[in-house]
Amino acid sequence: MRRELVVTPSHWSPRGEAELAIHGRPMLVWQGIVGERSLVRVRNMGRNRDYAVFRDTQDPSPHRVEPACDRYNTCGGCPMMHLDTAGQHVAKRAMIVEALEEEGLGDLEVTEVTAGPLPEADFRHVVKLGIGYSDHGRLRVGAWGRHTRTVVPIPHCHVAASSLRAAMASVAHHILELEIPPWDPADGRGVLRAIVLRASRTTGDVVVTLVAGRRVRVLTELAERIALECTEISGVVLHLNDEDNNAIYKRDMFGEVHTKVLRGSPYLEETLNGVRYRVGPGDFFQTNPGLAERLYARALDRLALDDDTPFVDLYSGVGGLALAASTRTGFALGVESLENAVASARDAAKTQDLPATFECDDVGGFLPDLARRLSASRPVVSVNPARRGLEEGVAEGIAALMPRRIAYISCNPRALARDLAQFRALGFTIGAVEPFDMFPHTAHIECLVVLEGQDGAPARRAPRRRVVGRGKES
Ligand SMILES: C[S@@+](CC[C@H](N)C(=O)[O-])C[C@H]1O[C@@H](n2cnc3c(N)ncnc32)[C@H](O)[C@@H]1O
């Protein structure tokens, strides 16, 4: 194949590259734009696809901009930063429409994308860093690079909240000064495999999770130094993961992440729309709190809750929607499989005197019992599953609750489309798909869809469910 070609990408890849096919063989163009005719350089040819990089165009897309980061190419964490915000929204809507069409749901309306209060910078409240060596053997702390597991320092990462940037600088500085080596899962040598930093928008506090292959004294020294130096860091915890894989956390058989406190508190406090949440180190919580506020408020407005309607929040995490809903209804129940998250949700309900209760259980296993108790009162339901979407049988279990309305929140348009097709087959009326740009500059998008149940009609059987790619958890 020639090294330089003129191509016009036809659609977006799930990772945010512009994609096309040449004689049936896919090509992914880094920094390309769908519909823009451009000169590209072929970098390498994989087994199933080719990889190219944008070079030039005579006719630039009106949405093309210079990426506002000098690490754009090496870091790769913001693959759509070469598009302005409007252009990113056009691309993300197109991805959603494509996923819906693949499931025969091309008739559904997809609304304009809702942006957060910080649509371009400072919106990110969780950062995951790796440790590695440069080509010259120098220790490095930063993002895992675009091509390989090389580590790219990102001291000025401007998508991260300013408190996170301060904490990242301190953590990186002391790891280098203490010369803490990266963990090598293949031979069990070294120490640190990752650092996860989470910031609270409300308090500005940051909790740092040191993920290490083994426990050594230098980690306590690191925790002491960073907690002393960086006023933003309110807690440092240690998580041990000696597995030979690329996962950051080692979860136990129930999915829990175990940590040991090295300094301060392991919890952050975050407030969304006046409701306080407690977030622990391994818990899921939206990384973009400004937009999460808009999403939760929109979901609850669309659900039109009143005092007498029971509200059920499935996959409730630390209580995101259940706690918010309990300010509008007298009965809110959250169902979540992780004990740590449920403990945080219960604590938040208790300390704020909110009428929300939480069950620690598997959603699929818990639904039949819930249907026996609640179907007569026709609850309102929210579902916000992990990236893979609903597990087998869950859509039917939800239908058996006889919900009058469901708010489905999803970070994976393909899983969402598959599950919506099931709900349609079960007799639900599906409203417009509302995208929320929770992860600017990436190909990820959060969607809210409200479904209306039929009045008193028994549930039909859903068609067989397919498994869709898990991808990266948000
Ligand atoms: C995307 S998060 C949503 C959390 C919450 N709704 C929020 O807004 O913060 C998905 C949650 O579902 C939980 N989960 C995953 N599979 C589950 C299952 N089968 N049963 C119960 N909870 C589950 C995860 O632990 C996680 O907390």
C-alpha cells in the first residue's frame, strides 16, 4: 500500500478515530474527520485494519481546530480534541443514530447534545496514571500512551480539575524523587502499577489510591510526603493488585475493591443539586459532576415523581438517583451489588434524613421479589447499568414490576440500543434519546431515555439478548 493517500472517512470508530474502508478493509485515521477529504499517512497495517494519521486537507471541516494540548498525539486520551465542541456533538449524535439503526430503532428521535458547565477544560474529576520508563530509561509518571503502554507525563492536563492537577504534580514529583519502580506483573518485581486520583468539585479535596503489586515501606513514605505537601490531598489509600493483567483494580469474588488507609480519610464528599454523596475509593461516581447535576435533574423531571409513587433505582452505586429522588418522593429504593457503595448510600441517607433505603443485591436476582411487592403500585424506575448494559433477563424482570415509567441512563449507545429494542418488544413506548456530553474530547457519550409503560398490560417476552463489547468502563 502507498504510504500517503487521499481519503474521505465515512463514519466514527468507537474510539474516536475517523474510519473508512478500502476494498473492504477498515482504516482508522487519527485526527481525521468524517466527511472531510484529506491526505493521510499510513502508519502501520494491523492484522484486520490499517492505521493512518491525518496530514493535510484542501477543504477543512468547519469543525476542525488545532488540539489545545501539546500531548494530544502521544497521550491519546482526548482523540476528538481536533474538533470544536459543536463538531464533537455532531460526531457523537451520529454514533448514537448508527447504534439505534443497527437495532431497528432508526425512528427514535435523538435530541441535541447537552453540554456541561465546563465543556472543554477542568471538567474531569478522576484521573488514572501509570508508571513506566522512557526510551532512555528514565522513570515516568503519566497517562498510558496512545500506541503502547508507554507512559506520557501530563503535568498540564487541562481536562482535569485544578485540584487534581495540583495532586498529580505532587504525586509524580515524589514518586520520581523516591525512585519507586513500576510493578512488572510478568515477573512480580517493582512496586507501583497505577495511581487513581479522585477530586471533589464541592470541597476541592482529592483522595489518592496507590495501586501496588506489593506492599513496601516506601509507599507509606510517599503517602506522608504527598499528604504533607499538597493541601488538596485529604486521603491516601493503598490497593494491592498482583495479578498478571492490565486491570487497575483487583476485585474480590463479589466485585469489591479493598483498600487500606495510609493517610487521612478514604472518602470524598460531593454535593449534586443540594444532595450530599459519600464516595469511597473503589466506588463508581460520575467523573463530570457539573453535567451529572444536569443529567440527574433532567431524569427526575422527566419521571414526574410525586409523593405517593414508589421510586426504584437499579444499579444505584453510592445512591446517585435514589438519594436525589428521595427529595421528591416518600419512597426511594436503591439496588446495588457492592457493599461498600451501599454503605456509603445508607450513610448519606441517614446523615441527611432522606427517605431512601438501599438493598445490597444483584439486580437480576432481586427483581422477582421486588415485583411481588411493588408491581401493584406501579413504581417509577431508573436504570443505570455498567457499560455492558442489562444482564440477561433483567429487561423482563423490570417489565414484571409493571413500571409506569423508566429512566434508562447509559454510557454505551450500543448496549443501550440493544436493551431499548428489548423494551420495545416488551410493549414499552420509547421517548427521545437525550445525549449528555459527560466526557468531552473522547468518543464516549452518556444518554438518557424515558420509557412509558403500558396501562396495566401484561409484559410480553423479550427477544433473545446479545452480548455487546464491554469496552472501557467510565
Ligand atoms: C454506571 S454505575 C451507576 C451508579 C449510579 N447509578 C450513579 O449514578 O452513580 C453502575 C453500578 O451498577 C453496579 N452493578 C453492576 N452490576 C450489578 C448487578 N448485577 N446488580 C447490582 N448492581 C450492579 C456497579 O457496582 C455500579 O455501582
